[in-house]
Amino acid sequence: AVESSDSEEEDLVSYGSALQPLQEGERIKKPVPLQEQTVKDAKGRYQRFHGAFTGGFSAGYFNTVGTKEGWTPSAFVSSRQKRADRTILGPEDFMDEEDLSEFGIAPKHITTTDDFASKAKDRIKEKARQIAGVVAPIPGTTAFDDLIGPSKITVGVELLRKMGWKEGQGIGPRVKRKPCRQKPDPTVKVYGCALPPGLSEGSEDEEDEYQPEDVTFAPKDVMPVDLTPKENVHGLGYKGLDPSQALFGVSGREHLNLFTGGSEETSNLLGDLRHSKGRKLGITGQAFGVGALEEEDDDIYAPDTLSKYDTVLKDEEPGDGLYGWTAPKQYKSKKRPEREFKYVGKILDGFSLASKSSAPIKIYPPPSLPRNYRPVHYFPPVIIAGNENCHLQKALEESTGKLESDPAQQSRHALNAAQRREQLGETELKGPAPSILEYLSEKDRERLKEIKQASEQQMKAKIVSQQSPNSRFQPASPEDAAHKWRMLLGAQLANAGSSDFKPFAKNPEKQKRYENFVKSLKKGEKDTLERFLDPNMTEWERGREQEEFFRAAMFYRSSNSTLSSRFTRAKYEDDVDKVEVPRDQEAYANDIDDKETAVKMKMFGKLTRDKFEWHPDKLLCKRFNIRDPYPDSSVVGLPKVKRDKYSVFNFLTVPEPTTSVTQATNEKIQESNSLNKPKKPSRWDVSDKEKEKKDSISEFISLARSKADVQQQPPVPTAEECGTGTSETLPTLIANEDKNQEEESGRPPMDLFKAIFVSSSDEKSSSEEESDEEQQPTTSERESETTKQADVPDSSSSNVQESVTATTDSGISSLPTSKQELDATAEFGPKLPPAFSSGRCCRHLEPSRKEKHRKIRERHKTKKERKRKKEKKKKHKKQKNKGKHKNKKPERDSSSDTTDSSDSLSDMDTTGLSPKELLRR
Amino acid sequence: FLPGSIDSTVRCWDCRSRRPDPIQVLDEAKDGISSVKLSAHEILTGSVDGRVRRYDLRTGQLCSDYIGSPITSVCFSKDGQCVLAASLDSTLRLLDKDTGELLGEYTGHRSTTYRLDCVLNEQDTHVGCASEDGHVYFWDLVEGSLALSLPVGQGVVQSLAFHPRLPCLLVATQGQVTLWREDTFQPE
């Protein structure tokens, strides 16, 4: 029994979830009373249903909207201040979200927009439009809408059209068959619904028996299956009342059409009616508006006038008179092809019968051909290019006015084999050398060439002599042209350096010829010009090519020297004067070699490191959870500076400004400076060398270095400033000067660097130097140059010292007088204050020494008097500089810098130490 | 949030906002970026133009260290003081992060054509690098001596990753990924 009960329980089907088992002592929940069973919406507002499941809840008084009071009045906001941004409220603004939801009063469906909707025309709409067009006061206006409206053709259709498809055709390869099946003849169209299909087809086949074999036709269009669902409750095939019939009525005509079949009659449509009766449009009819004042009341009583009857038996009756009007339809229709027939069958959806029979196509007769016309194109005889008939050809060419200009524009027949091969992307034949010349020795070839030339010259001479009478055809002989061109080009060509300018790059042979040509032209040779032209070509061709070459050379000249250096690449927009240049560019051009050497010597660190200010994006900082290092700046990335597009300073490496300019960067500056003056090794570098010896004072150095960092900073920003300042303000003249200097100075040889970095000049430690060092650590820098000068140890220390001070002073006082200015520029270089005079010293080592001393003394003298006036002059200088050029500004700055540096010379030269330190490491 | 790396730029996208455009593009590199590493406040990139660039967001600086040969891989040391850079001249270089000085150089492996990874082990005691001869090389970080060459496979060791905390190495070669642990390791 127990088992059975269990099985019974298993058999039971339980619905729903079981109630929670009641806890002990828990009160049973009271059922919610009916009046409290309210419906609330998502926001807790009451909703009162009006009966339906959805929809119709009231939001008014009883079902208060929002609050108890009903509508929440929007808080008054004075529009005094914000009149402008008053928004136009749409109905949506007064609707709840629920209204817009799926079951709301204005549901927002996801619908396909017009762009993506199918382009099949909405038939109902179309019909409505048609009807509207008919009924409208001005009939046919909707037709204009079609004309004006944008065409909505899908891409597919467009593509098909481009591929040659036309409406009404099927898609697929063209088929060999008869055209008439696709477009039935108008004659066959007349079948009047009774022709059995098989018969008509057969007759067609027989009729169009002769069709050309090679004519193909587009495949039949496939009628798509109409898949529109039946949504109404009408019977199958039901069509609503035809408005045209309803409006205009067809009654009263029915009985008149005696001779046409009833089936035809039923298909009488709007257009026909309108034509037959010039009635007014509008609602008229038997039941309406029949009054005494009605003018057109002919229909009302439907008078049966005789004119409506056929009084004469026309020849529409079969001519043989076999049947009379009772003849079978088939017979009738066959016999009366010309008659106007009504289309009987179902009119396809979207189509309506033409209201007007199309006007007969006017056939224009083809133009009458001239009697001697031959339907084959006749090519004019080609003149074989050759020496004999080149004149003829030329004359022909000129007469036709088609002077071939460029081989690229010539027709394909004008290409030679190589060009064609190139166009086809074929590789060059690897066969034996194409010319016998290849097998000849150099000498033989030369000889051959000369022989050839000679013969050609003779030939040409002959030709020229022949030409002279009829020179009309050739305005200038090649020689003349050459002279002319040479005159034009003149010296320009002389300085046109060899370059990558390849006007005939497409045709390598021609290019080669051209290059040779230019070379010879530069040398000023005359006759050799001819030599480089292709000897296989005709005289005329060669002349032409020569002309071409001259032109090319001319063009090349103009573009080359002045512009090409600037047109290396289109980095910036053409039409802006100023461009954004990263303020600190990684100086690739100049110091990458230094870096490479540094890497080679494994001197990583300062030398290989570039430090830039970099502004991270604010959001980036936020995401990294880091405070923005530059909270005020709006710059992102490397800071950029607006500069003149063609300023020299974009191409020069401006010494690094800002942030922590370390000794390494100073070192770099010097190096770049030394690049500018290859033969003048920087004073600082030399001092480096010395510094190596000065290990003893390394503590002092390390102390001083920290200072140097501080004190080094001022000069560099000023240099930077001068760079930007001049670039903006200065005439390009100065920039050019700078540039020239730059250009003059090539790259120093690698030995220099090695000498700077590697050389262990420990053996040079002379007592004199050390004593100097101890006496005057501040002047060590200047002194270094003197020691370097020629390893002259026996120069008196006082002398050296003097020279040192002199040089420093020369630095200071080099400006005021123009002569000294020149000196200064020669010595200093425009940009960088330190590292000047040493270079000169080194250049002329021994010989210049005396001279230098003399100079130094001179300067020493001048210095003294200048020192007295120093303060005064500084002011003076400023005014002067302002008055004259602004380019003195950098120099002034530099001079002031040097004064600074001279004050703290020891600091300065300690800065040069770092690479040595690095080396030691 | 992730910075991705493409054609000579590093682009930083914000994954939280769904903007398709990067919030910042680091386009300082002159050639392709081969490696990108992140620390708490830094973005470290190695580029084929032979430079290791470190974007320090905290100080707002870009430090670019010139190595010379194309960088294949970069990584931070665990203490965040050093930067390890592998380049195509078959050399690993350990650079001081702050000064850019060379702290160590590790050679012996072969890396001339492929983009190979370099790693530091979990305690920064050894430096590891994949090689084109099918080994993974390990050097002592301080001494620079070759500590171990681990034969992994025949072909190029394409990828290499070290567990951040455990002595555990993941190596990918020629379509197989192998996991290396110490001998004493007992899998649970």
C-alpha cells in the first residue's frame, strides 16, 4: 500500500510552486483587499485602467500624474537671462516614457529608415497617388513629382545598369534566341485574349525564321512571385471599385459598342473615357447636380441619337465577306490588325493602360550614302621612317598638326619593345646581348662610333644643305636649336650638379642618353651633343629629342638648386607660413653619429639620452591615477613651437632648452658646434682632456658641477630664444649666413671624436699646467686652448694668463665696433657663446701663434679701455643693436653669457668633465 | 584602458568611455614600435628606430635612449629602477632608468631577425632572453655571466614570459607552448 501511494504521488502532476511551509507561531498574511490592489507604473504612480489590458489609463485628476496634485508644474525659470536657449517643445516632451514604450500611445518601433527600406514601390501609396493625381484640380501634377523627386535606385540596380542591364531584361548571359518572345510584337499583341498560347508561339516561330546567327538577346526577365500577403477579408481577386469608373461612369455607352466584344468593353478605362467625352472632372452623375442650370445634361436622359449608331458597314468587316459581324473573334482580330484594340487581360499591378495611344514613331530614313562609299576603314599609308623620307614625314606631321610631344602620350604603336615590356611587367630577356657591339672590344667600339658619327655628320650636312631651300618645314636645324638653347641655358647648366632628376625615368635608355647629354652640355661641347642621341633614330626624331633634352635640362635647372633643397618632402601644408615644429626634436641629423659612437664605446647615459618635456593627456593621467604634471597646459605630447616654415632653425638643431640641461647636453652642443667648425676643435673638449689630468681636484669638480648645472642654464635658453627670435624677425639674409656657414662646415672626421674621447693625454701633464691650475683654476678653460695650441710648455704662465684674459675679453668686447664684430663672428660663430677662439688657434697652429699673441695684446689694450666703459657701453650697445640689426642680439646675449661664464670659469670647465667621467666608468 | 601599439605610434585608448579614437597618440617614434610596457606611471616603448622611449607621466617627461640597433623588446625590472632592452645586435642592455646609463650588457644569444622577448626573473637576479637557436638564455644580472641556456626547441623561441612572482617560465616555440618550473615544484 505504501508503495502504491508513492507511485501515486509520483504520478501526480503539480502545477506552480508550493507555498512556503508555515513557521510555528507565524501569522497568516492577510489577503490584500481589493481596493488596495492598485496598479502602479515603474515609478510608483497609480494607473487606472479603463478596461483594456493596455493603453487607456488616465493620467488626469483621479490618476494623478506625478504628485497628488496632478500635473507637476514645472518650476518657474526666469527667461530673462536665458532667452536664447529656450527650446521648442515637441509633443514628446509632454509624454511619459510609458507612452513611448511598446504599448504606449506613441510606440517607437524600430523601423527601417528610408535609406534602407526596400525600393519596391509601395503599391497602395502609388495607387493613392495616382488617384489623387487624377482627382486633383490640375490633373497629372503628381507626374511632376516623379520627375523632380530624387531617384531611388538601389546600388544593385545601378550596378546592373552599369553592366549593361536594362529594365525588363533578365539577368544572365545573353542567349541566342528570338527577340520577339521577350517583347511581343504589337501585331501579336492584338490577340484579344483568345489565341491559344501554343498556336501563337508557333506562328511566331514561323514568322521570325530568319534571324542572324550572331545576334544574341538578353535572357527573359523572371517575374518575381508576388508574395504580398492577403491582409483583407475580400474574396480572392477582388478589387475595389475603380475610382475612374465610379466617378465618370460608363453607363450609357454599353449598348453602343455593338461590334466589339463584351470582354473588350469591360476593360475600358479611365483614359479612354476621358478622351471620348470632354467632361469636367469632379463628382457628377445621374444622381447629383441635375438641375435646370446644368448645361451638360446630355447624359441625364441618355438620348439615343442616330449618330451613335453605325450607319455604314465599314471594311472592318472581313473583306471576303464570309462571316459578317458574327464572325468568330479569332478571325476578326486577325483580320483587323490596325484597329485600335483594348488590352483585355489583367493589367499588371503598377501598370495602367496608356491613356493616349503612343504617337507613331517617326522613322527617319538613313542618310544616303555617297556612291563611292566603302564600308571598310581605310588607313592612310604609313611612311616608313627613314632618312630619305623623314622630311616627308615631318611635313606630314606638321601639316596634320600633331606634333608628338611625349613618348608617354603617344599611342601604343609608338612604344618600343622595352617600354612595352615594362608596361606589361615582363622581365628583361636574359638572352645574349642584343647588340654585336657588346662583343666588341672597347677600342673597336669607339672606332665604330666615330665612323658612324662621321657618316652621320656627312649625312646631316647633306640634309641640311638640302633643307635650306625648304626650311619652312623646319624652323631651326638641330644645330641652331642647340645654339639657341645653349644660349638660354648658359652658365646655369654649369653649376647644375648631378642629381636624381630623371625626366625620362620611364625610358631608361633615353634617360641615359639624356644624362650623357647633360654632361656634355656642361662641358660645353658642341658636336658631342649629337653623339649621345640614339643613332638608330631618324634625323627628325633626334632633333626632337635634342629639343626635349634641352627643355628638360632647362626645367631641371630651374627646379634644382634653389628649390629642391626645400622641397624634400611635403611635411607641412603648402599654404601656411608657420608650421608647428616640435620644440625639442630628437636631433637625428646631427648627433645621431655622436650617439652611435657613444653606443659603440658603450658610453650610455647622458650621451645617448634625450630628455624632453612631454605632456600626457589629462585623461591618461586620470586613468593612470596620477596627478597631471602640467595642470595648466593644454598641450598634449611634445610641446610645439610655431615657426617660419622655411626658417633655418627648423633644420638646425637648436640646443636643448628647458628642464634639466645636463652636462651631457652641453657636451652635445659643443659637439654640434664643433661640427659646424670642423677644423676647430672645441675649447671645451680640450679642457675635457685636461680634466682627465685633473683628477686631483675631482672633489672640487663634483662640487662645482652642481653649480654648473645651475649656471649653465641661462645661456642655453637665451640661445634658444635667439634662435626663435631671429627666425621670426630677422630677414632671411642672416639666416642664409648661418646656413652658409653650416654648409661650409662639413662633418668632422671620426678621428676627431676619437681624439676627443679616447686620447689619453696623461703624458702631457706638465708642471706648468698644474701650476696654472692651482694658481687660477678659474681660467683653466681658456688656458686649455693655449696648451692645446701647440704643446708649447715653455710659454710663460703670465703670458698664457694674459692671453686667457684677452680671449675672454675678446669675447666680451667683440661687439661694439664693426670690425671686431666681424672678428667675433669669425671666431664665435653666431649661435653658441663658448667654444670659439680655440678653433682658430688650432687651425693655424704654429704660424698663427705669434700673430695671435699680437692680436691678443691688441685686444688686451682695447679691453682695458673698454673695461672702463663697460657699463656705459652695455647700454649703448643695446640701443645700437636695436637700431641696427637684431641679429646682434644673440651675440649680445652670448657676450653677456661669456661674461657670466668668465666669472665662473671653473664651473664651466667642470661641466666638460662628464664624458670623461663616463669613459672612466 | 590599454595602450596599443601600431605603426610607429603608441595609441592610448580609454576603454571606459567607448570612444573609438585614442585619447593620446605617442608618435615620437620614427619607426615601428616593437614593444610596449607599462608601469604604474610610465609607458616604456621600444622602437625599431633604435630608441627606448620612456614616457613618464608623473614628471611629464619623455626620455629617449638611443641604443642603435632596432629594439625588439623592452621591460622594466621589478624594482622599477632599470630598463632591459633587447636589440637586434644580439645584445641585451640593462639601462639605468633615470640616467640612461648602461648597467649591464648580456650577449651570447642570437637575435638578428626576429622580434624576441626578454624577461627578468621574479627576483631581478637574472635576465632572460629568447634566442633564434632554440634556447632561452639566462644571465646573472649583476655579473653579466651566462647562467643558463635552456634548450627549448629547434627553431626560434618566439615568445617568453616570466611569472611575476613565482619562478615559472612560459615559452612559445614553433607552435608549442611550454611551461618551465623548478625541479622541486610539485603541481597540486
